[in-house]
Amino acid sequence: LRGYFLLSSCCLFFLHSFSFALFLLLQFLRVDQDKECNMDCTGAPQKPLCASDGRTFTSRCEFLRAKCRDSQLEVSRGPCKDTSRCVAEKKYTEQQAKKQVFVPVCNPDGTYSEVQCHSYTGYCWCVTPNGRPISGSSVVNKKPRCQGG
């Protein structure tokens, strides 16, 4: 039984390490992709449109730039409600409806909640109000102690 718990802890650590490595790889790929998707939208007609992730884009060009980075992005009918980045990300990831997808927790003012947890892996960590993870704050199956509380 003791060996089972050691193996289980090892697997959870590996899963967390793998998840973090995948997160870093996706960030790297996103930066590389940004170079490809960096269209010049200066001079594009300013006609706002709403996207499926809840964001309002100032022009079709701005929308196409974002769609280059995220092929699942679509134009939504009707005006977008005023939403923060966190609320828009939360809405979009919930639409993906996958258990493995991390869904952020937002404060009423639209900033990221101080503690974020991944329901699939059981890991929780502290973040800044802009959603940036705080190094060394990740714990499994418990709530981390963050600066604010």
C-alpha cells in the first residue's frame, strides 16, 4: 500500500511537470505564431465586431489576426457585452467543454482570482491579478498560501 502512494505521488508530480512543460511549449509556440500572425491593421476600416470568445475587435483585420492564432474563433452575431480578459477566457474555455481544459476563476471586477486550480490534475497555484502564475506557488490537492491571504 505504501508503494502505491509513492507511485501515485510520483505520477502526480510527473503529470504536473508534464502539464507545466506543455504550458511552456504552448507559450513558446504562441510567440512563434505571433510572428506569422502579425498583420498590419493600420488603416483598416474601423467596424467593431464581436467574436465567439466574447471579445470585441475594432476591425475585421484585428479579428483575422486573432483567428490566425486561434482557428476556432468565429464571428458572433450581435454586440459583445463589456467583458474583461479573464471573463472572456473563462467563457471561451467553458465552451470547449473538455474536462482537461483549465478554466480560470475570475473576481467580480474581472481580474483573476488569487488562487487558480486545475480540476483535472488537482494542482492549485497563486497568480497575479493579470493571471500570471507565481513561481513556486503550485501545490497538489490543497490551497496554496498566496500573498493576499
